[in-house]
Amino acid sequence: MDKSNSSPALQDAVGVICFRGDEVLLIRRSKPPRKGDWSLPGGRVEPGESYESAALRELFEETGVTAKLGIKIATIDANFGTHHYLLHDYIAQYISGDVRAGDDAVDAQFFAMEDIAELKMWPKTEAVVRQAWGFIRS
């Protein structure tokens, strides 16, 4: 069977929209897909791991931050050609930690919500961040 035209297997992944006041925590991706883009901290769900546990683990591994996890705000089908994920995005509130880039991130920092439109970011990422911001502000 020729697999050259087959699409990649769908993998569950998580993203964390972590707020500290009017700022959101973002990471700059070090690997494909979307290498170099600003994105949500997150990653693949390990076998036997809950989405919530994966979200908190990935947040800490990529940023050094701990947070209180809130609701799942979105589930996004993200097919980047060579990578295909079902992204489960959660809202979180910052608790503690000095922000530092780790794991799959080359940079990590909080950005004022008013500044995120200026960042190189996948449009669906910006949309879900704005959706989460609207939710917590209401």
C-alpha cells in the first residue's frame, strides 16, 4: 500500500490559554508545525493521561508556570499536512512561576491582550485566545 498520499494519524493534543490579569501566556514554537510562530503552551496527550493533566503538565514543561485550570473553551481540528491534531484548548488562571522557555519552546512570555494582533500567530490560535478572553471578562 502506498502511504505517500495518506494523511497523518489524528492525535489528541492540548493547549492552555493562561491569563495573568489582562495578559496571556504564549510560547514561540521551536519545532514544526508552525515553527517560529507564537502559540499556546501545550502538546500531545500521553497514553492514559487525561486532557486536564496533560494541559497542566505541558504548561509547566514549556513555561515553568503553574495555573488553575478552568473550562475547555474549544476543540479544534488542526491539520497542518504533516501533523494532524485534535486540539483541546483550556482556559487557565496563572498561580505561580517565573516564566522561562522549556521543552518545545524557544521563548515564553506574557503579552498584553491589546498586543496579540501584532504577533506572528496561527489565526485560529488568536481567535481562541480572544474567545477565552471574552469568556473570562463576561
